[in-house]
Amino acid sequence: MSDTGPPNLDQAMNEQRLQEDADWKEIAARAGLSEYHLQRIRSGKTALTERAAAKIDKAMKWKPGSAWATYYENGSPTPLRFDPPQHADAEAAMLDELGINPRNWRRVPQSTRDAITTAWRVDRERRARETHTQRGA
């Protein structure tokens, strides 16, 4: 069996899916693909397109280009960096800054909370770099 193409992508996707305790229906829904289409990509019956690869990256929480590299270039997927707040104070600060009611926050699906938290952290890091650059100038 080859260590590129569908078997490699299928194995990586299955490992991630099992870590998340998700089923293929959920993965397909997150990717915006039908279960049938996703299964055909995973089995190699349908070639992976750039568009489908981008959708798979998003669904699997991989950095852009990971599915493509895993399928075509014998690469490995790279998970998105996600560092949730380390304690309640950090989360409270984030919610306050974003104007989110903590009671409503608990009702938001985990995948959405993860995405919001990641975006907030990335933006906070960007602002810190810009501040550091301005001070050094």
C-alpha cells in the first residue's frame, strides 16, 4: 500500500476523528461535503480537489494546505494551534473584551468557542507584536 494519497489522508482523518469522538456524518457536515463525497475522497474513488482539501482542513481543524499535502505530497496534517484560556480569568477577560455574556457563552457549541478563542488569541498576539514594533521604531 502506498504511503501517499487516499490511504494516508484517510488514516490521518480517521485518527483526528477518533480523537474528537466524532462520526463521519459530523465531519462531513463540518466540511460542507456529503458523507458520500467525503467517503469517495477518502477511498480514492474521487480525486481530492483544492476546494475539497480546504473544506477538509477546516473540518479537521488543520492548517490550510494540510489535507492537500497529506494526500499528494506524503505530508502530515498540521493541527491549528489552539491554546484555550488557561484559567477562568483569561476567559472572563476575553468575554468582556468581546462583549459576550458568560451565560450565553456556555450555550455556544465547543467548535465555535474554540474558533472564537483562537481568533481572539491570534488578534491579541498581533496587537502585541504591533505595539512592540511601534515601541522599537
